[in-house]
Amino acid sequence: MTEHPPPVFPPFGTPRRRQRPVLGCVLRLAGLVATFCGGLTFIVVAVRKNTVFIPVSPDDQPLWLNLLILVVCGLWGAGLLVAGRSLRRHGRRHHVRVVRTMEEARREPYVLYLRPFTEDVTGRAMPHAFSRWQGVGGALVNGSSLTLEEGVCRIFSGFGRPLAVGEPDEALPLAGCRRLYLPLRDWQPTVTSLITDARLVLLVAGTSAGTLWELTEVMRLRRPESVLVMLYAERDSDLYDVWEAYEDFRAAAEEVLTARADELREVHGPDWQPPRFPPLPDFEDPDRLKWTLLLRAVIRFRSDWTPEIVHLDPTAVTAWTYEGRVRKLTRTQLTPLVARLHEDLNGTTPGGRSRPAALPADPH
């Protein structure tokens, strides 16, 4: 039997700027100090504002001066808070591991994170610095610098170390997944190999040619239970803009899957039909809608590639604080999805394929 030589992959690249771990540590430390000072100043201003209009004695400073001090200190505290979070996020970019070879990528089980590079704007976004103002009874400011991509990595890290292809022209890898850098040409065979060997594939919905090609590849190479499609919403965009973006994705996905249906039927059988993504459901109580998560929905697949949407709906849960509602939303809507994934992937190889039936005990 003729042995085929192993595939030859092009050499991986590096980010434009050299990572400096020491500088990263300094930036993260400076960010922590700035966040602490900014949050403390902001809290003091918030407490002080309740008494600034109440004169205590005739010798008190004029009202206009108290107001000016209040505004300046508030802006200073807010600026420190925002700058500190950004410094910490930027410092972590110097510590992101860059994968140099395919052998290094395959050294341990990994979760492959595929997305349009345009979604990196959303992926590097952090929770709003003052999101806790939207709750009742919580702290006044949010000092977390965790990005959306880092949050997604933490959710699915139990299935393997997250791995993503870096944008070829980025200066430093974004905080989150490990990065590998592919050449602009002939990148598809490498991504196909990465898709094949991953334990779990996360694909961010988009209409770019590369993303639609990746969608067909995961349907050609993967078990349906080992693939998730995620829908992101842009920060500060209209709450219903995501519906239009998702409808564009649905139409584009249907078109490309129909075009490659014959190729996919060779894998799934002659009766296989391209799946139709369902519409995005509305919120349970739109009148209560004040904010949404950047991760708007997750699409999982049944064993016959029928898509099912897990809509992350903040109006479906109640809590006293913003953080409490996020925790409850995660516990009731996202945690069951992860638990189901663990059940589906238990007994599979890192490539997402079924493990062979148990063999008789080895006599040795």
C-alpha cells in the first residue's frame, strides 16, 4: 500500500511588533493602580454629590466651586477607570501565546475559534466601565477588563485551549485565544487541518467569503454536535441591527450551502439537505429591554445538522443588579448548553469524531 507523505504546511508568521512580557507586566500593574484610584475617586464623587447642595455653614465654599470640583473629580476618576482597564487589556496582549508550527498547535486538545477579522472590533470590547449604574444595590463602577473574546475562551476552555488565526497585519495578538499567523495565500489547507483536529469549533457568524467557506468546511468535516455558531452584536449599535446582520448571514449561508450541496451529500448521504437557519427570536419582554450582551445568541446543531438557537435574552430573567442578571442569564441559558456539549463530546477524539467501540482488554 502506497504511503502518502504528510501534508506540508506553510511557515507560520508573527505579529508585526515583538511581544515584550516585562512591558506587559508593567502595563497591567499600572492599569490596576489606575483602575483602583479611578474607581475610588468615582465612588467618592458619587457619595459627595448627595451633600453638595446642602449648605452646612456660612463659611462653606460657593456652590459653583463645589460643583466645579465635583465635575472635575468625576471626569478625572472616570478617565482613570477607563484608561486603567485599557492598559490592563493592552498589557495582556504581550502575554498571548503565539503558535509557530502546526505540531505546536496540535500538542494539546484545542478549541478552534473562527471569526471574520472585522468581528475583532467586537471581540476586543470590554463590559462598559459604568455598566453597574444600570443595576440597583451594586458597586458603582465596573473595573473588569475582560474582553468578549476572553469571556468566550473562559466559557469553552473546558474543552481545550482556545486557538485562533490572527489577522495578518495586526501589531500584537488580541487578548484572548492563542494566535497563529497564516500567509495571505494558500491558507485554506492549514485551516482545514485545524478544523479536522479541533475538539470543538466556534464560528462567529458573518457574510465574508472566508467565513462562509469555513462554515461549509465544518459541515463537511465535523460532527454536528462539535460545532457552534455564535452571533455577536456591535457595541452602541441599534438593538435591532443584529437582526438585519443575522438575516444577511442566513441568506448567504443558504446560498453557499446549496451551491456545495452535492459535495456535502458525498459525506452525509444522498438525502442530506442544506440546513436552514431559523429566524432570531424576539425578546420575551421587549418593554423591559435596556441592554443586551455582546454575545447575542449561540446556534447548536442536532445530529442531522438541524440548527437550534439559544437566544441570550436578559428580559427572560430578573435580578436586583446588572451583575446578578448576567449571572442568572448565564446560569439558565448558557450553562445548560455547555453541559449538553460535555455530554455530546464525551467519548470523542480531539477531532470531534466518534471514538471506536471499546476493544477487548489488552492481555498485557
